[in-house]
Amino acid sequence: MGPVSYDALLWLSFGGPEGPEDVRPFLENVTRGRGVPPERLDEVEQHYLHFGGVSPINRLNREAIAAVEPLVDLPVYFGNRNWHPMVEDTLAEMKAAGVRRALVFPTSAYGGYSACRQYDEDILRARAAVPGAPELVKLRQFFDHPLFIESFAESVRVAGEAFEDYRLVFTAHSVPVSADKAAGPPAEGGHRYSRQVAEASRLVASALSIAEYDVVWQSRSGPPQIPWLEPDIVDHVEALHAKGVANVVVCPIGFVSDHLEVVWDLDTEARDRAAELGMGFARAATPNGDPRFAQLVAELVAEMTSGAPARKLSSFTAAGCTVNGEPCAPLCCEPAKRPAR
Ligand SMILES: CC1=C(CCC(=O)O)c2cc3nc(cc4[nH]c(cc5[nH]c(cc1n2)c(C)c5CCC(=O)O)c(CCC(=O)O)c4C)C(CCC(=O)O)=C3C
Ligand SMILES: [Fe+2]
């Protein structure tokens, strides 16, 4: 298929509350039908209220969009899965403006149900809500794009300047072990999410010539009896301390911006624990504010609009690019069976 024309870019993200009264309804939207225990919700509500009920995520997305707009020859629209502007409303607005076929940039670099397939479900849901909706073509996963890797490598380098010597620890959002097992098309053998996180981490470490590092997980949710990817970042900081590690640099490789899980789970919880243990702690910046990130999005767009070559540093399939919410392949990243509640 040669280059085809597109008339807009839809920036599709998670969404977050912008005031205390938004927090509970936002959390209800995120967790509807997902078997997250009410105690966990109460706890997460407190994390948001600690920051006045405002997640930085919407502001950071608006800033990133402003940086991308001058680099792409398309109007950029903003829509979210869980909070306003909701993607259904944005899609209705796009249709009213005469948009016929749009590219979609999902603000996640990885495969897996939560990081990829759920954005396809958002596209399906939004199109079902808007009769005559524009065609929506999702951009590919970018965890191994050189600009993504360079951006993190630079931010780790800057964070590491605080110390003579440190242990580098990559962290990404945990998911249920069953969801990770089901990530990717069945023929690939599963674990596409954790394998991509490990590969991006390896690429960043290798760009810095750092041979020893760890890949850990954060922000575990769900009922305690269901296994999630481990170890947790806070437990890992304790384990490093027990081994005599003096300083740790945490690189949030699983996230593109400093949203709530970064400013709470890392900058608050993990940092406080390190301080109690007398360890040095520095957190590497996320790519969102880096001009390389805007450039990355522009390159992903150019792959589709002018057939520019896909720049990749790994041999993983450049998956995620599908039309109108189709999965990447049959049974790819099938949603896990959720406990009834
Ligand atoms: C893999 C992954 C990403 C990375 C990919 C991507 O970026 O999309 C991600 C991002 C995010 N997750 C976010 C927020 C939340 N995630 C939750 C719950 C969950 N996340 C999960 C996975 C992921 N999540 C899962 C398996 C659950 C359990 C419920 C379910 O199966 O769906 C809950 C419920 C409360 C709780 O239990 O924590 C909240 C509030 C925000 C916004 C933060 C802000 O407001 O700034 C962002 C960017
Ligand atoms: Fe999440």
C-alpha cells in the first residue's frame, strides 16, 4: 500500500482529573468492570488528592501537542479514554470539521492489552458512538525508536550526574502476569509487553555503556491474590539497599510523561523509602518535554503520509498500526478474563 492521505492527527491518551471533584468519577471510568478492589481505589484517590485532585497528564499532553503541531502538516485533536476531553466527543468534533481519515497517536510506546489493545478498544467505542465517523489509523509502537531511546539515555545521563556511582533501575507499569502472558499474537509466545520493556531498557543502558541494571515494575493494582509482574520498585530499592547499593537512578521507561504514577509512586513513595534508608535517589525525566519526542511523533506520522522508513533499533515487529480499532493480529493481546464483581 503506497502513501495515502490523512486530514488530521488524533492524540489519544489515558486522561486524568483536573480538580478534586473529578477524581472519583475518573477512577470509576478507569476501573469499571475491572475487578479493582474498593480499598485500592480509596488509596489511589488519596494519591490524586495529595496533588489537589489534579493529574499533570492532560496539561503535559496539551504541551506535547503544541510541540508537535508545527512539525506535522495536519490539525491535531486531543481525546482521552477516561476523562475529558473524551475521545467520543473529540471524534464527533472531528467529523463536524469534515475530517475523513485521521492518524491516531496513542501515548504508549508498547504492546500488550493495557498499552496497545485497549487503545484499539477506545477507537472502536468512539467510532461506534459517532455515526459516519472518520476512518482512524493508529500509529505503531515506538519503544525501540532511536529518538525514544536517545531521550531516555540523555535523561539517565543527566540524573546520574548527581552521583559518583549508581545502580540504574528501569521501571514500567505492572500488569497481571496473565495479561503479559497474553500480550502479542499467540504465535509469538506471549509476553510482548515485558519483552519490549526489557528491550527498550537494554537499548538505553547500551547507549550509555552501562552493563548492569535492573528492570522492575510499579503501580500494581487489582486484588492481592492475582499475580502481577514483580518485583515492585519500592521492594527493589530495599533489596538494593540490603546489598549495599548507595545510590539509585530510576528510569521510568514505561511512561512518556510525568503523570500521577510517576510523581506519586516514584517521586514520592520510592524516593521517600530511599531517603529513609539513607540512599541517594534520582529519577530520570520522561520524554514528553524533550523536542526529540515531538520529532518522534512527526517521524511516525511521516512513515504513514510519505512512506518514510521506520527507524527501529530492535528486530521486534513494528506492531500496533491498525485501522478502525482492529487488533494487530487474531487474538493479539486478548483482554484477560476479569474476576466478576
Ligand atoms: C500498562 C499500563 C500503563 C502504561 C501504558 C499507557 O500509558 O497507557 C498505564 C498507564 C496509566 N495508568 C493510569 C492510571 C490508572 N491506572 C489504573 C489501573 C491499571 N493500569 C494498568 C496498566 C497500565 N496503566 C492496569 C493493568 C490497571 C488495573 C485496572 C485495569 O485492568 O485496567 C488506575 C486505577 C487505580 C489503580 O488501581 O491504580 C489508574 C488511576 C494513567 C494516568 C495517570 C494520571 O492520572 O496521571 C496512566 C498514563
Ligand atoms: Fe494504569
